Amino acid sequence: MPYGALQRALMHKQQALTGNGPAQIQMMYAFINTLDNSVVREGEVGLMQRAAPLLDRVKQFSAKYAEGKAAAMPPELTRQMAAILDDVNEAFTARLTAMRSHYIRRAKKWNVDPNSFMDLPETFGAKPSGNILDQ
């Protein structure tokens, strides 16, 4: 899943939930980009199946909005997008945390300091606690 689009969507989520129109539109476009170009992993099949009908509704609203036929996003649509975005973010973080743990174990096995090459966890939200070698 495109992580940049996910982060843009999450950045606008709180304002979108309060009814801020521009934030809703920004979240909507980022939501579409997040799910439209996704690579579905085995554990995310259910999430994508649950999101598919919503993605279709969001695309329909987006088309109406682009044509000037829709003025405001329905609050329920905004809430449903926010919930899916949270779930996608959790799946992303879990996947990265698992990969991170895997590579820490491999580095330790080969006597390589993981701190010398692993700085991505902070970027993706899987915050390490102190020195990677201590984990």
C-alpha cells in the first residue's frame, strides 16, 4: 500500500471528522490512492474486502464532487474512511514491526549491529525502545 498516501490521509483525518470540507476532500483523495494501488497481503484480504464497497462509494462521491454535483461529504462516509485508514495503518505497522524483528534476529545471528542500518521503524510508527541490540 502506498505509505505516502496513507500518511496524507491520516494527516487530514481529525479535521475531516470535524466537518472541515477541504480536509475531507484531501482525506478522500489520499484514501483512494491508498486503497486503489494496494498490494493485498495475506492477512489484509479481509480488510480489503471490507473496504471495497466503501472505496466504490468514495469514488462515486469524488466524481460527483468533481462535477460540482456534491457540496458536502456525508459524515458517515467520512467516519467509515477514517476507520478503514486506522485499520490500514495498524496493518502497515504490524507488517513493518514483524519485518524489523526478523532482520534484527538475522543481524544478531551474523554479529552485525542492526543500529548501523535500521532507521526506518521511527518513520513507520514502530518505535524502537532504545538500542536495537537490546531487543
